Amino acid sequence: MKKTLILVAASVMLLSTRTVAAEPDTAEVEAYNLYKESQAFMDQSQWDKAIEILDRAWTVFPMPQIAFRKAKCLQFKGELTKALALLNTINTDDPRLRGKIDATIDDVRRELSKPLEIEVKSDAEQVRMVVDGNTVFFVPGKISIPQGNHRIEYTAPGFKPKVEERFFGPADRSMTLTLEPVGGRVVLKTNLDSFFGVVVKIDDMELMPSGTSINPNKASAVEIPAGRHRFTCMKAGMPDYSGEFTLVSTQTLEVECLLAPVKKVERKRNPWTWAFLGIGTAMAAGGAGLTGWYYWRKADAESKGLRI
């Protein structure tokens, strides 16, 4: 009877221990509730919000089901590379979950193997586009490229080479490529002894050129974009000198700043002015004298009874 009671007590204690061990703790319950909450956002295709909640759930209590659901969100969002990487990290002994993970991995790999048709637009013509060092396209135009990250090199006549890492996903249908034109070199010259005090403005770029001890009136080359440009050379006390030039890629062009001091305009005096003035004055004086003499003679004659 006593032995029977001991066995019954031991069984009750074991069941009690198992019951306690089987009960989820607070963290697990919180993670599970967050896991369920994420489903509502997945149903509304709010993948980013669902991923945010799943990340919180994983921080509280990591479970393989949480990671799998996040991988599905990434898949539906189009981030297939990230989804595949996450799926490959999930470990589970649950055969049902394992089957879902493997099936999803196969789906993602099939999607990744499908090439994308991308319309490439560019401000340059005949751009050579090399993808991952082996596939070559000439754009603008359509290209066919696998989804994922790629290293792309661009070259085109008259433009600087460009290299970039670019990701292509299911949502990508077009891309715009911008290349920087290869500029030319401009060498500024002046007809003055040096560039001291000279300021040169090319389009919106302001320069203060300076020469060398050997060539004080010839500045070092300046690199600017190819095309048509307007320039103005300025120095205090001198009129501005403006002009235009056209620069071709890789060209070195000399541009002259023809500056000169402002000349004072002197009026030439006519020497005959004073001569005519003197003659006129003399004639006026003579006329006045003759008039006076006439009236004096007339008065004198009348006093003597004579008539003039």
C-alpha cells in the first residue's frame, strides 16, 4: 500500500513537471502573438510592416516559423536574393515546416533564373555595357539580365567610363543611364605682361589664372566639359573682353584674353580758331572806330555850316 502511494505520488510529480515544462513562457507567448499579428499585414500586401513585426517577434523569442514567414514576405516583395539567403539559414526538425521551406527555396530559385527584360535609356549613343565581366550589350535599347546583383561597366565614345554595382528585381522594367562627358583642356593667354589682377569667367565658373616664371602671360590648362562656352576676361581699369569658343572632347584649346587700358580721347584744337577770332575782333574794333570817326566828323562839319 505504501509502495503504491509512493508510485502514485511520483507519477503526479512527473506529470506536474511535464505540465510546467510544456507551458510556454511569457516571451514565447508575446512572440507568437506578434507572429499572428503579422498575418493581417501580409493579407494587405504590406510586406514592410509585416517584416517589422516579425523582426520584433524574432527578437523576443526566435522561432523557425518566424524566419520562414519573413522569407515569404521578402519573396512576395521581390527581394528574392534576400529571401533565398534567409531560407538557407533556417534549421528545424519539424518535417512539415521543412517541406515548406524546401518548396519555397525551389520557387525562389526558379524565379531568380528567369531573365528580366530591361529598357535602358541613356544620354549617350553606342554605350558598351558589360555585365559581370562577360555579357555585352549595346544601349540604349532592351537587355535581358538575370535577377540579382550585378557588376556593370559602361564605356562610350566621348564619355568617361563608369562602373557600378546594381540590383535588378522583378519590379524593374527600365533604367536610365547617365554618363559624364569627357571634357577638353583650355589654356588661357593674355596680351598683357602677366595675369596679375585678371579674372576670367567661363560660363558660371570664375577663374584667377596665373602664369609661370617662364610664361607669365600663359596659364596652366583647365579641364572643362566639351561643348560651346562663353568667356569674359576682366581687369580693373580696362574694358571687359568677351567671346565664345567650342571645345571638343580631349581637345586642348588656347583662348586669348585681349585686354587694353582705356585710352583718353583728346580733342584736337584748330589753330585757325584763334586766327579767325583775332581777325574778327580786329574787324569789330576797326568798325567801331570808323563809326565813331564818322559821327565826329559830321558833328564838326555841321557846326561850320557844312553838310557831309
